[in-house]
Amino acid sequence: MTHRWLWTAIALVGTVLLVTATGGFSAGQIDRPVSITVAENPENAIVGLSGSDNVTVTYGSSNDTKQPTVELFTVTNNFESSFEFSIQIVGDTNTPPDHQSLSAEKYSLAPGESTKVTANVVCSSQETETWTIYLEVSSSGVEAEIQHDISIVCAGPTSTG
């Protein structure tokens, strides 16, 4: 009879051990410290931006329908791997200066490569407007959004004479 209790106790302890958690892990989380600083010169940042914060567009007359292409800035890849980017203008109203198109020579840059970002701008009066340009950059699962403000100045006569 003593053996029967012993075997019952061993079976009961074994069942309890099989049913309860064993202390293993199914998921984990590790915090890794990261230090990010802002580059004092935007040209030296991982996504380098160079160019003027003020772009002047000259037009011939208030009836001038030309849409000159102006260089807004240059994007440079200072990262150690290639990245792709997209651009979008926010804050451009439907009054001059107005952009008709926004483009880059290329939207994928290898390390050290640069590309110019241009816009076709419509000016029919001497106005100034600030455009906020967003760049969305992605590389190897890393994504970043960069905001850059540019003042667009239309310079030229206000009427034909």
C-alpha cells in the first residue's frame, strides 16, 4: 500500500509540473540605448539638405504664363547604405507663387550621391509664400520624415506697360 501512495504522489507531482508554466520565455524586450543628435549644418546630416531657404522667381509681366523651373534644394545621402525618398509640398495655397510640379532627378540615392529637387513655379504678382516640404526617407527598415521650410519670392512687374 505504501508503494501505491508513493506512485500516486509521483504521478500527481508529474501532472502538476506538466500543467503549470515551466518558467520559459515566449517573448522578450530589450532596451538598447540610442543617441541621436541634430547636425548643426543640415548638409552634414544623414540626409543632407543644401540650398537657400529663400528662392526668388523672376517673371516678365502679370500676364506671363511661363512656369520657370527653379532649384529648391539638393538632397545628399550621407548614410552608409542606399535610401529612397519621396517629397511633398504642404502650405502652398492656390495663389501665386504656386507650384505646378515638384520633382527630383532621382528618388533613390546610393551613399554619397546627391540629387536636385526642383519645382515649376507660377508667378503673376510680387508675392512671397513659405512652403513646407516633407521628405519621407526609407532604408533597410528605417524610416524618417524631414520637414524643410522654403520661402518662395516672386519678383517682377505687377502689370504690363
